[in-house]
Amino acid sequence: MVKFGILILALATSLFSKDVNHSLKIDEIIAKDLTYRKVPMPKKASNEVFVRRAYLDIVGRIPTYDETTSFLENPNKEKLIDNLIASQGYVESTFNFYADLLRVKKKILNNVTGETYIAWIKNEIKNNTPYDQFVKSILTAEGTIFTNPAVGYFLRDEGMLLDNVSNTFQAFAGMNISCAQCHDHPFDDWTQMEYYEMTAFFTTVDTRAKKEDNKHYQELRKECQELDKSGKEKGSINRIGQFWQVGGYRNHVDNNLKKFLKLPHDYKYKDGDPGEIVEGKTAIGDYVKEKRKRGNLRQSFTDWIISETHPSFAANIVNRLWFKAMGFKLIDNLNDIAEFDELRESRNDRLMEYLVRTMKDLKYDTKAFNKVLYNTKFYAAETDGKDEFRGPKQRRMTSSQLWDSIVTLYTGNVDQWQPKDRRQEYVDMFPDVKTLNAKQALKIYDRYQKFQGSYYEGAPKVGGLMMIRSSNIFEGRNSNFMLEFGRSDRELIETGDEDANITQILTLMNGRVTTELMDNRGQIAKKLVTFSRDKAVDYIFTSYIGRKPSEEEKVAFKNAEFSDIVWVLLNSHEFKLIM
């Protein structure tokens, strides 16, 4: 166990001045560990391997031929990392990371669109909002999905308060306390009373429409009944119901101090009685006890969970970002890194503590923290299956990386079709419901229906699959492809599957996307006709696997059709793996 409040003396506060090279310090810590264990130092990866790895990890796709060759001509790794993190690709790739963490859906509930919630998350990433402030915005959000899209987090679990609190602890603190919903935790120190006390901070979250709004809605329904009878507005009753939902009038987040949390009817412990009202109280760190008369309960909870002294808030995001960059975890279970007020055993306690201190020193600037990770010599080392600390782990592409790489191969620019942020248009479209009569409300709903439609007019399709970023795919045939290759269904946190299966193999061997790439319908094929034979083969190899063919491969493919070369490379381990 690592007492989280205690830092190793070697990592004194003086090390964390602004001019500290955190990347270098990380390398020193890893080198010291390898020396102590008498493990050979890692070898430097080739530039071909590094540029492909960096593109996949940072922007979620393989580099194009031009991007690869440009870097190889001038292999400035620091500049490459800076440019990638500043790009739209970083926003889209990072969104996938948050979407899995927050279980983001395109349709949240009751026909409430998650469109503005999705756009808000992307804007937060683009603007580099500090992670602690990002979490604060989510946990304290009030309003409609249009006026304050961050409420999408609470609407996602509408009517499931206990589950939402469990998800909150897993997502933002890396603590799995779900067992304590029903009984004292069998392995950790959590009690059912403590679970309810921490849930009490969120009891005031009210996702249902206010009485006065419901009253006006009933008036609108009566008007629609009359319109139906007169034949002036067909289906007006159904349409007004849809209007009530899609406009966010039925479901929005308010802070209702009249709501209380009570212990369950079968509560069996001596520290409380069934049906007893529970007040908010934290169980670890700097204890917070709050009665509702003292103000915003969620604000108190949020200030506590993001505080400097919280035992696992910083460690949680550090562990997740390290895993995203390096392919292995410092603490094994992403959603269960802490045992009550202590971190579980880490693969390198000293490194973990340094990374946590670095995150805090950078004031939760995740772009800056990612730059620290990607600029380490460790990240630039060869992968090694024998020891995790001899370089990043060799691993399969995620479903999103694979899809976005395929789209890159086909279109040349995976980011050219992006949805428009239509938040303000939605806000303008749906005014205060009390200002509307039935005819006005129905007119707005009809406008909304026309407003819906494709964001991606002009985007090519392959076998019915639209060639757009995975970060913009939530449903339909594209979504099925994502799920087939292991993307989380986003019902639970971090449920993606990294294992290969027969269906995946068959899809890449003879699926429609593979056929299209082989049949020379993509952007690469159009360029090949202008090249000599040798240049064309070099172009295919560099585009697919980031390197030129070896002499042996040139001989082997001497008389092969370009389509056959594409098939072989697309189905090779070298294409599917992050080396």
C-alpha cells in the first residue's frame, strides 16, 4: 500500500519549479528502477516506428504518406508532439477517451439529444480546460441540455441516483464502491452508511420538470386536443409530447433542497434505522459534513473530490492517461485504484507519486501532462514484451484507431467532415416554455424535425458505412463496426474489449471496406497510377505500415497486383499493432 499523502523525500518540492524537465525526471526514475533490478536499458525505437506510434496514440490514426515522409526528413519529435496535441485530431481522439469514461451517448433519454453535450466536451478539450475544472463543471451542472450541456452527465443516469454515485467514484476517483450500495463492502473499508452519506450530496439533483412547467404543458395538451378536433393540426397531441421531450422541458437538472435521501427499508446495521434521513458526509480525506440548509451540496462534494488532499483524484486521471499513452497500467484496475484512503500497490510507487505530483504541479493541464509523457525517452523506446518498463507495450489498435486509420487511408483526411456546434441554435429554438402557446410549440417542433439531418453531406460511403471520424459515430452500421472491434457499449465505464476474435479477422480479410480499398476506390489508388512500379509499392507500404518494403518484400511482391499488396498489409500484424 502507498500512503498517498506521503511523498518520497527524493522528490522534494524544489523539483517542481517551472523549469523542471518532468520528462527527464520520469526517465531517471525508470532508469533507476531498471538498474536496481539489473534489467537492460531499453533501446531507442526507429523513427518509422515512433512517428506511427505517436499519430496513433495522440490523434488516433496512422499518419498519411506525406506526414510520415515529412517527419522522417526532419525527425523533430518534440515539434511533432506539439503539433499533434494542438490539432483537431487530438480533440477527437481525446473525446473517445472521455466518451468511454463518461459513457456518452448520442441520445441520452426520452429523445433528449446528447448533441450539445458531445460538442461541449469537445470544446472543453479544445480549450484545454483544466481537468479538475472540467469535472467541477460536470458535477455542479444545472439547467437544460441546451443551456448547460454538462447536465448530460446526470441525465445519462436519470432516475438511478445510487448508480450515478457509483459511476462518479469510478470515473473521477478510480474507486469501486458499488458493493456498498446494498451492504458493507466485503473487502474494503466502505460501509453502506458511508455510501448513503456520500450519495446524500446528490439527493438534491432533480431531473424532472417543475410543477409550474408541467402545469403549462397540460395547458398545451388541452390546446392540442382542440386543434386535433378541428383538424387544423394533425397528430398535435403526439407532436406536443415529442416537443416537451426534445426541448429539454421534461428532463433538466435543478438543485432541489426539498429532496431527501433515506436509508433503505431493509437497512440492517446499528449505525442507522430503516427510513432514516441521511445527511451528506464524506468518508475519507478532508472530511466534509454538510446539511442542506448550508448551501449547494454538490458544490461541497465537488470541492472535496478535486481537492489537493483527496487520496485518488489525481492518481485516477494519471493512471488512465499513462495507460492511454504507454499501453499498460501503473495500478492494475482503472476503476479500482484505491482501497479506502490508500492507493493500491503500483508497479512503480516512486514513478506513480512523481506523476501525481506533476499533474498537480501542472494544475491539471492535461495537454501539458501528455506532452510530458510523450516526450520521455521511455515513450520513444522499442516495445518489449519481457518487461513493462523497457518501453511502451506492444498492443492492438483500439476499434477507434483502426476505423480512423481506415478512413485516413480511404479519404486522406479523417477530420474534414465535422459536425457543427449548434448549441446556440438549439438555445434560440427552444425558449422558456411558459412563453409559448400550442401553435408556437408545434411550429418549433416541426422546425426541429427539419433541423435534424446529416452533418456530413458529401462524406463518402463504403458499403453503407460513412467515412467519418469514430468520435462522431454513435449508432447505425458504423457503430456496429466499432462494437465488433471491441469499442465499449458505454453502458458501463471502460468496458472495451482488446481481444481479437474470428469476426474481426474475417471482416478485415473480406469485408466491404477491405474490398473497397483493394479495388482502388480510395485516395491512395488515384495517386498510384501516376507512379512508377517501385514508387507505387513504396507508397503503399509507407501509407499502410509506415515504412518502405525490405529487399525481400520487393522480391516477393515483384509481380503482385497492388490490390493484393493492400490486402496483405491490411491483414498484417504490423498494420493492426501499435509497435
